[in-house]
Amino acid sequence: MTPRIRVALIAVVLAAASLPTAAIAGPQACETRNNNTIAKLLECVSLDGVREHQAAFQAIADANGGIRTSGTPGYDQSVAYVAERMEAAGYNVTVQEFDFQTFIVLSPTVLEQVAPPPAGPIVTNIMSYSGSGDVTAPVTALAAPPADGTPGCDAADFAGFPAGDIALISRGACAFALKATNAFNAGASGVVIYNNIPGTLNGTLGNTFTLDIPVTSVTLDVGTQLAATSGLIMRLKTDTFRGIATTSNVIAESKSGDPNNVVMVGAHLDSVNAGPGIQDNGSGSAAILEAAKQMAKVKPKNKVRFAWWGAEESGLVGSTFYVNSLSIEERDKIALYLNFDMIGSPNHVFFIYDGDDSDVVGAGPGPEGSAAIEKLFESFYKARGVPFKGTDFSGRSDYGPFIAVGIPAGGLFTGAEGIKTADEAAMWGGTAGEQYDPCYHLACDTFDNISLQALDVNSDAVAAATLTYAMNTKSINGKKGKGNFKPQNVDFLPHS
């Protein structure tokens, strides 16, 4: 039987009262009033309020092995936290379950030198879809370039390999899975693959790899040193789950508004296996949660549907499942989709998704209406005096499934593993030559891995755009609501 992890929505372990309380505008004003204008809403969507939700996500991760990966208790509790708060705010909440193929690291990977002395741990990155195992054995290093230009790629490379040894193999010339398969067939008890260029190796064996052998990786310098160590004995321990898991999306919808003209706002809720994901994507998740909370008493002209996606880090699985579950008639009712994925990167740039392809980079323009969304965010940044630039619809986040079926989309992004240029550093500050988010997909993506300035500005942008379209989507599909919510006229200046 295929292994299966069931998501169990449980009461949140956190005591909400122990978390910091968000600052509010006036004496309890935000708890009672209808924030039906941009001015009132931005008074109430505070950085403290957004950080409160990020603190909750961090506490959940801390209680669950440091991760909030879809298919794990840390993700389940994140779902419960969001669902509970949206229900308390008065939204109609649905927890939409789905199955997906996943790889989860259940406990930290161990790689350590046992002999010769000095013994000690070695920094390692597990290969995705590695099997589980705990072996202590001698290490046999295969010939590496230039002696062998295709190390581990041929069964003949393992001729005479001592059964039970751990195989140490250089990266290069073929897939990691082929190297690991050849090692397994030769009787290896584990595999360590070392990089063939400087830097960390983050590799995958692919979701079709099912052999029960632990496979991990080290840097070029470490691998070269290990290969030259005589009499090397190592311990390699991996603890993983590979297979079908069940996880969920959280969908929270306003009780009022035109059900035939739906404004969708989304962010992925899951983290990667490596860490708690408080920037990626606790930033977007927290910002839309706070915007929704502060809009709870608004009577929107259009139905507003907030979504927190599961299994984004496994390939946009949650958002794809959601879009595919809709009938054509239901899809046609969605006026637009706003996506917020990583909006507080420490070494940030203010990116807007390029809805009209004016940058002429990568993918073409989004569906008709996407250009108007881009212009709305441009207007917001201009009002704040914040420089901005476009970023391509590269398909790396949850706007992808919406664009694929013709739904206009847009949103904000502050950068991931991309490198900040000197020109960007001159424009926005920060450090040229370093990643926009130095902790992208790493354990250090914690509560402190954030630009408070970027998160503050973008949280206001999230709220302002959501309320604007909640009242008027004329620039998208010609459907005009009531009130002064024309995108070119709204007041985007700060009010807090």
C-alpha cells in the first residue's frame, strides 16, 4: 500500500493571547469600524499586525521540527491558524483537501566522519527523494574527472566496489538518480555526491526514484578532501517520506458582494523542507491575512475570495488543483487574481509582475486585464515615492494556473535567489552581488529574515489593491461598482 500522510486540522497549539497585539488607529477603532475606504483601511493594516501572523507561523514551525511543509503537522497547524482567524472575522471558510506526490525530510540528515580522527559532523544537503537509512561504513571514492569524465554514470564504474561501503561520487555527466541507482546495484549502503563547482549542491533524484538508499551531497572542497582521506569511515543517516500525502488549501470568501464578479487574492502557505518559510511565504500569507481581517466589516461590491495555497513548493499543486476543480462557468466569474509570494526580502527590490510584457523578457503578456493590475501597483508605488521595476510571469508562483485559463493576474515580489545588481543597490539600497533573499529555501528563513520596510510598504499595497478591486473592476472587465474606487483616483498615501 502506498504510504499516506493525512492532514488533520487540529486546534492551534499557540495561545493567541501570548502574541504581540497589532497597533491600531484610534481607541479600538479598527476592531469596530467599517474600513470601506483606502484611507481607513491603511490606518488599520499595520506592520505589527502582519508581524503578529509571522510570529505565529514561526512558533508553529518551532513546535514542529522547524518546518511548515505541506503534508506535515507544521503545515496542518498553519492551516488551522488561518482558518480559525478567518472564521472569527466572519468569512465563509473552506478547507479544500487534495492529494499530491511529495518528499518530506522527517528529521535532520546526519553525515559525520567516524574515522580517522578528528571525528565530527559534516555539512550536507540531502538529495530530494532520497530513501531512508542509518549506516556507518567505510567510504569508497570513485574516480573523478579528469580520470573519469562520467563518474558513476556507468555500471562499470563500480567494478570491484566493496558491498556495504558508502559511495563517494563527483557530480557531472549524468543524472544524480543514475549515479545513485548504479551505486545501489553495486551494493553500496549509501551515496554521497560532491559538487563539481564551488558552492552548495541542492539536488533532486526525481519523484520516480524509489530505491531504499540514503543519498546526500557536500561541496566540492569537502568532497575532494573526503576522497583523499585514507581509511575513511562515515555515518550517513536520512529519515524521509516519499509518496502520496494529503494537504489542503484554505479559501475564505466574503459573505457579501457580486458572486458573478469574484476578486481573488492568494499566497502560498507552505514552506520548503529546509526551514520555517517566514519570508517565503509567511510574508505574503501574513499580509493577505491581515488585509482580510481589517476588511471584515466591509461590504464589497464584488465577492472577495482569499486563498492560502498548499504544496506550492511541490510545483504549484494547490493552486493548480483549485483552478482545475472549477467549472468553466465558475472560472468565468473570477475577474482577476492577485498573487503575493515573498514580499519582504531582506535585500529587496520592489518588483511588479509585468502584465503587459513591456519589459519584453521571458513570457509574453498576461491575459487581458493584467496590464491594468500592473498599472494599479505602479500608481501605488509612485504615490509612495518608491522606485519599482517589472518582473516576468516566469510560472514560478501561483498566478501560473490562473493565467493558463485566461484569468487576469498580477502581484508583487521582492526577489528570491536572484543577485542584486549595482544599479539596483543604488536605487533601493542593500548589497550588490548578494541574493535578494540570502536565506531563500534555507533554515535561516526565520522571523528575522525580513525587510520591515519592504513588508510594511507591500502590506499596504496588498490591502489597497484588494479593496480597490473589491469595489470596482471596471479597468479589468468593465464592471463598475459604486463609490470613489477608480484606480486612478484612489488615495494610496500612508495613513498610519
